[in-house]
Amino acid sequence: MDPKTRGIVAYITIIGLVIAIVTNNPKDEQASFHIRQMLGLVLLWVATGIIAVIPILGWLIWIVGTLAGFVFWIMGLISALEGSRKQVPILGANFQEWFKGL
């Protein structure tokens, strides 16, 4: 699988992310970039789901976090389809730093 395809597959559900991680050997920087972005988005969705249990405020944070995550996911997928490396807004640089081992 070529690096661009691995980057696209990373954005297709959690199973696609796992497939992209497993097949990214030897490590390709293009694929690794998109794997790190998607892993960060998945963890963002998990965090907003956990925060959602807080009464009233949690639901508001969940709605905003889920919608933002969806928009960021679309932006990341478009970036992968174009073959470019555009970070998702706000947390994209952090995702690259936090998951640089991938």
C-alpha cells in the first residue's frame, strides 16, 4: 500500500487507523503524519464522550467537541486525499508532537 493510501485509510474508522499503523513499515512520513492526526482525533472523541457524563456542561462540551472533531476529520481526510500535510486546527501540532513515535 502506498503512503497516500495509508494516510487515507487512517481516516476510515478505527479499524482503518489500526490497519494504517500496522502497514506503515517502514515508516513513511506522509502516512505517519495522517496516522498521528487521526489518532489525536479519536482520542478527542473519547475525551468528549467521557466529559459528556457531567450534567449540563458535559453535554455542551460533548456537542461542541463532537462537531469540531467531525469538521477536523473532514479536513484531515481532504488533506490525505490531496496528498498534503495540513494539520487539523487548534490541536494538530500537538498531535504531531504527542504521537511522534508513530
